[in-house]
Amino acid sequence: QVQLVEFGGGLVQPGGSLRLSCAASGSNFSIYAMGWYRQAPGNQREVVVATSRNITNYADAVKGRFTISRDNTKNTVYLQMNSLKPEDTAVYYCNVGGRMDSGSHFTSWGQGTEVTVSS
């Protein structure tokens, strides 16, 4: 089983930056899809960015400001968020899909990390 732990959220002023991290723990697996989602109070969870097999799609609201990346040596996925706006305030969740060496596929969610953009 692959577990995800997120960190990096917090309070930031408009125009500021944050980098979220999502570390995958477990053994004998490989990741082929990853993404970040967010849920603002009173709203449904929405996709921020999703990438699979070298195809990456960003939500229009974050294009040019957010960047997803990964460090395979650390099994960690990042979301760099620049030029943050108050409407980016939400709980952010990472999602990872992959395959165990045994052949089974998995999808895992992080616990969520809160991002608040406010002056």
C-alpha cells in the first residue's frame, strides 16, 4: 500500500509563493500519474493539475502560475504556486496513481494541506 503525506501549506499574502510537497511511502511501486486537487469551503473538489505519461493539464485558473514536478529519488511530488490570489485559498490534496511490482494498480490521496491567501 502506498501512503501519501503532504506538507507545505500555510498563510501567504497575495502575490506570494508556496511549494507543496507530497511524499509517497511504501515499497516496490512506480508512479505513472499524479495530480493536485483543491477544495475551497462550500465548493466541490476540483482538479488543479493532472499529469500522466508526460501529458500535463493545468486548470485555466492556475496556468502560468502553478507548476507540478516530481523527484523520483524521493518519491515526492511538488506543486510550486506563484502569484497566489485569494481565490486560491483551499485545502490542497495530492493524488498519485501507479503500479505495484506485483502488477496491481493503486491510487492514493494525501491528507490535505490548507493554503490561505490573505493580507
